[in-house]
Amino acid sequence: MCLEVGCGSGYVICSIALALQHIYSQHPQDNQQQQPQLPGPADALQQQQQRRHQSTQEQQLKTVQSLKCRSTAGDQQHMQQLPPNQQQHPCRQQRGCKLIATDINPAALTAAAQTLDYHGVHDVELVQADLVAGLMPRLAGTVDLLLFNPPYVPTPDEEVLCDGIARAWAGGHLGRRVTDRLLPQLPELLSPNGHAFIVTVPENKPQEIITILGEIGLLAEVVLTRSADEECLQILHIHR
């Protein structure tokens, strides 16, 4: 299962679905024998697995739950490399792989649905939820890949719950009010071989997050640092 929390415009979860579609087109015979093998769509996943000489195309995923699918420049570039409305290998052929995307904002879910529809992706379950509220215990121990691009900008705490577009970036104290709510749920969500990737910035104190995760039995490290406009994004890779 693959889960993205806070799906926004839907580019990330759509990229994952199209990556699955590509794998099916390259190995159609595998559809009759086993679950699809999914290469990680995120740069951090690719670099981490390459460094460890693992084969991303041999990694078996059961469900993709999409926690935060706001688009980034990298996501949009990946999407532009794939033709829209690929009807030859529709995502409804993705046997054994579940994709879920959540967002608290109904307008974001509408935008995500439009993105998925434009690219011919029909098997992503879009759920209006505050993080993963209402999805447990259904998803307990089943998430193989979890992606979360939270509101990470440090702001006054009262902005975290405000209405409007500011909610997409307002992270409250240290930019972590939303992130810190998800961290304690990761041990229950992740499958035994599950991986999570969370976007942070230096103001979020990633090393402190790593310490918090260690206290609840998870390993974490910064696997990618990238400048985006005036921000320095740091991707945390989390696993057991």
C-alpha cells in the first residue's frame, strides 16, 4: 500500500500510479503471477536505494497511501515526461496494489481528482481526512510507502487552523505542529518493511525529529537536501 497524506493537487500520487502503469507495460507477464514491483517515485527514495545498491524495480509494494500530494517542481517535471491519458495500460490493472491520498481540504481533493482524471488514473482512493483520521485500524501495519509534504513554515500557532490557502504552509511553532501529530502514528501505520518520506526544512530541526522517531522505535536520516527557491528542503527517510 502507498499512502500520501494531504494530497493537494495530486501530482505525487498520480506520478506513483503512472510509475506502476509503466512497470506493467514493461513486464506484462508479471501481472498474472505476482504483485507489481514499484520503483520509488521520490528522489529521496531513489537516491537512498541506489546508495545501498538495492533494486528499486524489485521492491514489492502492497498499497500506496498518499499523505501529502501537493505538487513540487520535481513532481511536475516527472509528470511532463509521461503522456496524458495513457489508455493502453490503465491503472485499473494494478492488481494487489492500493493507492490512497488524503487531504483535509475538499478543494484539494477536487484538484487531485482532476489531475488523476486528466492522466487516465482511476484507482486512487481520495479521502477527506485530517491526516489519517478515520482510516485506522483499517491501515494498521499495511503502508509500504508513506509520503508526507506537511505545512512546514514556522508561523504563529493560530495560523495552523486558519481557513484559506495559508493552511497549506502554516506549520506553527518550529513549523512542526502538523508533522508532530503524524509522527506517533507511524509505527502503527508502517508495514514491517514500510518506508516513510517526510519533507522538512532546517527550521523544523530535523535532527530533533530523528531523535523523537528513535524513541518510538523507528530509524530516520536525512537522505536528500535540495534548494527550492528560497527554501532548503531536507527529506527524511524513516523505517524500522
